[in-house]
Amino acid sequence: MAKKIVAGNWKMNKNLQEGIELAQSLNEALAADKPNCDVVICTPFIHLAKVSDIINHDIINLGAENCADKASGAYTGEVSAEMVKSTGAEYVILGHSERREYYNETPEILKEKVDLALANGLKILFCIGESLEQREANEQNAVVKAELEGSVFHLTAEQFANIVIAYEPIWAIGTGKTATAEQAEEIHAYIRSVVAAKYGEEVAANTSILYGGSCKASNAPELFAKPNIDGGLIGGASLKVDDFKGIIDAWK
Ligand code: 13P
């Protein structure tokens, strides 16, 4: 069975003090009322080391939102997978549509990042998803398949066990427009079938496939009730403890 996961992606929000406060409050809330799923918070680089010290890693896992496509050296401003790992983080988000679109991250660049993250013992929240234009042209299946083939299907089955897939339709991110539970389930089932065709049924059944895009406490129960939706990757609603915990509690 695939692990159930609710992961937060803070994106470029919260200064250091605000981030520490948020992590502390979430840690307290979940220590008092234990979650029924794995919980991950992915923060900006500058928060990682401090937040790692604050949280109970048995309850909350920590992740970065990106890492470099090079191992080390003269790459001013970059942060390597090894550096991320050294903070105590367990995860890294790769392939987010915002990085593909605004920072020109190609499938080849993402492949380098994937390899470095795995080589350094990080698990990967790998994001895939189509634009509105692609959805309207009914190209969503081809898009997500190509994104997997382009950056993670070179992995062995053993390596692939460290990949969590996050399906995030670009038209649903930060727009308030959620995919309906039926729309999400349909493409999640397709994604699982693509993984099964590549790695076999067992690996596919064990792969967590998260939904992301305007997921909130009000729509999470319906989404998570679907057999192929193993949780969520949450943007805006991960920035407030009550909102995020409301989504986590959808697994109760
Ligand atoms: P929102 O939840 O703000 O729509 O963002 C989703 C997302 O991009 C998570 O990675």
C-alpha cells in the first residue's frame, strides 16, 4: 500500500522568524493530536537547519523546495542536495511547475537534480501536471507521462521507491480552482498505470501519488477518499496551522 502523505510547500513565504513560529505551532498541534498520515513541510533553504532542530522528525518530516543540478563547486547562489541533507531534511521537491516555467528547468536539468538528490539520501516529491491549454486540448495524459519519462524513468525500481509523485494541474495552483475529485482520480489512476507499465504492479501500488492545486480542508476529504489519491501537496493552505491541520485531519 502507498503511504498517505500530506506535504506543505511554503514557496517563497515566511521570513525566518515567521517560519520558525509556524513550524513550532504545527509541531505542538501534531504532538497533541497525532496525524494518521505522514506529514512533510517543505521550506525555503534558509529555514531548514533551524526548523529541523525544532520539529519532532517522528511526526513531521522536513523538505527543501529545490536543490542544485550540480554536486558542488563554483555555482554562486546554489544549494546542493548534500547541503539540504546536512540540515536534517529528508525530502526535496523537484519539478514544480513554477520552477519549470519561471526558472526554465528542463527535463534534463531535473534528471540531474533527481540523481543528486537520491545519491544524497533524499526522498523526492516529484511534481508533474498540465497547463490549462494542454487540458483543454486533452493532452494531460501525454504531458504527465512525458514528464515522468523525461526525469525519473531512468531510475531502477529500487531508486524509484524514493519518489513520491505530486500531480499538480497548473490551472489549479493558487487559483482557487480545484480539479474535481473525479478529474483528479482519473489522471491519478492513469499515472499509476504508467508507473505499473514501467516498474510493475507492486511498485505502482506502493507509489504515493499526491494531488496539489487549491487543496484545502473543505475539499481534502473528497479528494483523499479516492482510491488513487494518497494525499496532497499543499501551497497556500500550508501557511496557517489550522488550515494545514484541517487537511491532515482529512485522513482521520
Ligand atoms: P496551492 O495549494 O496554493 O494551490 O499550491 C499548490 C502547489 O503548488 C503546491 O506545490
